[in-house]
Amino acid sequence: MMPAPVVVTEDLTKIYRHQVAVDHLSFTVNEGEIFGFLGPNGAGKTTTLLMLLGLTEPTSGRARILDIDPAREPIKVKAKVGYLQENMGFYSDLTARQMLRFVADLNGIGRREAEARIDRALTEVGLADEDPPKKIAAFSRGMRQRLGIAELLIKDARVAFLDEPTLGLDPDATQRITDLIRRLAREQRMTILLSSHQLHQVQKICNRVGIMIRGRMVANGPIDQLAREKFGVDREEFTLEEIYMKYFLEG
Amino acid sequence: MKGLAAILNKELADHFASHRFVILFALIAMVSLITAYMVGIKIREVEGQLKPQFVFLLLFTEPGAMFSLVQFVAFFGPLVGLILGFDSINRERNEGTLSKLLAQPIYRDVVINAKFLAGVILIGVMLLSIVLVITGLGLVLVGIVPGAEEIWRIFIYLVISVVYIAFWLGAAILFSIVFRSTATSALASLAVWIFFSFFVTIGASILANTLASDAELNPQSAARKVEWVKYVVLASPMELYSEATATVIDPLRKSTRSTLPLGPMEAISMTRFSGPLPLAQSILVVMPHIISLIAITVICFALSYTVFMRQEIRSL
């Protein structure tokens, strides 16, 4: 059985004033897939994610997430999609539990259901054993990222957009986050768009990558396929980094 | 509206827990207590010598050592609104929580509505408690129970005051949307407050002097000059508020301001009608003021609403 496409874009284009940020972008991500969304800074990755969330309107083209048009029904999309932005903000004088309660309230989840989900999510990301509970201000970067993932679990997101989830983390924290991401895709069948510059990790956890340069997607496919296309040999001999640089220099 | 209650709850909790609010509240409570106390003492001293009607309202209108409570609210009330609002949007933007909020399944306007509403509720609670404290103190000091009409007048005064401070809150929220840095929006709010509290009045008399330069010689143009000042000064919300509340809280005032000095005959005829105005008439006199005050508050909020809704997310 073919996995169902969850994120679909057709000729998605965004023009800011006179600058083309995203240029006729078409790609598909299937259910339960971890899609590596790569590209240099300013390539239009974040803009694409914002359009997929319905936070900004595309100039032309279409996007569909779980068969919903984010430009028309952003609220429905945002109920099912979790977004972990780069430099994610938290209300630093709340505790993890209070923060998650607030997210649950915003998603209209009832009190009792929310508490059950919060307990489960905190255990899942390993933030449950805080006693007395710390304020988020005292959290390390890794803990904040894990709290961000707990937010996805609270709203029971079907799709997650993760923007640099492992940036600036120590190896141990990075390991925990990548394990979590893998588990989300495997156990919850969550569809994940992972945007990152840490190609080493991307190579480890992504089923497929897309490379975006100046608003266009110049490559899209499993890593070994891209290696074959560019170098004519199998993935074993080339890291994603080398493939990426090759595309980047040509682009 | 989905999410409104959630954000409203959080905003209120934040406000009540903040040091800023505690300090502000302490300051205002202190000033109003002292003012009411001094007025209460003064009223007791003159007991028996004269029996003005509506003694109770004197607690609010009679300047104690420096200013009456009504004057105090007119002058410092704006600061409360500004302090509650000047960083409401840009702080969230700088901390990266705004885009997180907007990535949740809520409409964008819920954020700004909840913030404005939380501020208004807070202002209401603040003013109500101050008025209640003064009323209680008044009961103890003066020993007179306020009549129904006095209570109505105080209540209407309270409502007008909330609208007035909400206007400043709206202005501060507007600045917090337009300016990215909280320091800039704080400064801009202060600048507007200073402009309206000092410069409009000065500007009005300068303008009137130029427009009616022969006021010394010509009684007609002297009258015109007064008219001019009267209209220009209304550009200041502070003046609008002072005039609106003065008549509501003081039943002996018949118009929003004293006009030209009266001749002796007119003065005599005025004293014949020195009884208090009924409440409905007092309100009628200042109805245009009240409506203008509500209008500028609504306009101010609508402006912030529009700017916020049209802002490109990328710049959030």
C-alpha cells in the first residue's frame, strides 16, 4: 500500500516586495516520513514552512496539508500541525507543566484530558521528574527543545515542522532529540519536516531530503539516489555533506 | 472566540503577579488614601459651619493638600494604561513567543483582543478598589452614608475613568505593535502623554492669542478667544476626561467650564439657581464628552487591531 501524501505543494511561490523567496516549489511528503529540508540560510525554507502553516499567504500556487488548504483554513491546519521554530520562545516564568497547560488551553483540550496528555508527554520527553518544578528560565537548551516536542504531543500533531531542533546542543542532548524524533515518526506515524544544517544528523534520521537553493528545490529524493545522480556511485562513499556542497556550488 | 479565555487568563495571571503592577497599585492606593483622608478631616472641621449637599462626593473632588482624586486620576491614570500596555506585543515578539502563539489554532485577533481586555479588566479592578477604599474611609471619617444618586455618580465616574485609561492602554498597545524595541515604545508612550498633558493647553492659548490678537481691546474677540481655547484644548483626552467627570461627580457644576467673568447682575441671578443639577441633566451636559472619549478609545484600539492584523508574519 502506498503511504498517503500528507504535505503537498504545487508551484508554491512567495514574493516579498521585489524579492522572490520561494519560486514554484512542488514537493510531497508522505505519512510517517522524516523529510530533511535543507538549504543555505535565506533559501526560503522558513517562508515555505510559514506558508504551509497558513501564517503567511502564498503569492501563487497551492499547498495542502492533510487535504486542507492552509491559505483558506489556517485554523484547521494549525490544529493538526506542530511548529518548532528556531530560537523557540517560552514564557520563562512558567513551569513546563504550566506551559503545556497553556498550549492545551489554546488547542481547546478539556482539563482532564489535558492533564493526562501532559503526564504522558512529560514522561515521553523525560521532563517528568522535576521536583520541585523548575521554571523554564532555568532550563537548558536541550530541555527547552524537549519541552517543544512535548507541545507537539499535547496537541497530538499529525505533522511537525522542526526548524533546527538540535542547534547548539551537546552530543548527548542531540542524541536524545534525534531519538525522540525517530520515535515520533515510527510510533505515532507523525510526518516530520526537518530543517537543519547539521547534515550529519539529517543523514542519520531522514528517509528523504530536499535541497532548496534560492527558492527552488534543486534536489529531492533518498540520499543514495542523490549520490547516484551527482556522483554516479552509491551513498556509502559520499556523505550528505559532499552531496549538498556539490548541489550548492552548482546552484 | 477560541483561545480568548486561555490568553486572557494567562495575561491576567501575568499582570497580577508582576512587580510592575504591585508597585503601581501601591502608589495609587497610597495617594488616594492620603487624599481622601485629608479631605475627610477637612470636611469634619467645617461641619456645622456649612452643610453642602452631596458631602460624600467632596471626598473625590475636593483637593486635599495638592490635588483631588479626580485630578490625580486624570493626570496619572494615563501612566497606568501606558505602563500596562507598552510592551504587550513587542516583548512577546522579542522573546519569540508571539509566533509560537500564532502557530496554535487561534485567530490572530484573539491575541490582541485578549491583551486589551486583560488590561481593561485590570484597570477596572484597580479603580474599583480605590473607589471602594475611599468610600469606606469616607464613611468612617465623615459619618454620612452616600445616597443613591451619589452612588450612581461615583459609578458613572468609574466607568468614564476606565474608558479613559483604556484609551491610553490602546495607545500603548499600538506603540508596542509599531515599535520593535520595548524601550522605544515606552518612550513614545511617555512622549504622547507629556504632549497631551502640557503642550496642548499651552498650544491652545498660543493659537487663541494669534487668532484673537485684539482680545484686550475688543470684548467680542475676547469671547472668541475663550471659545478657541475651549475647542482646541479638547484635542487632549485629558481635558476631555476632566471636563466629562467634573460635571458628573460635582452636581453643583452646570457646564463643563466657567466661561467669561460675569457681570454683577449676572452673578446675582446665577446665585438664585445655585441648586444641584439632577443626575440626568449632569450627564446630558457632558454627553458629547463621554461619546468622544469612547470614540477615541475605540479608534485607538481599531488602529492597533488593523496594524497588527496586516503585519507580515515574517517580521514577527
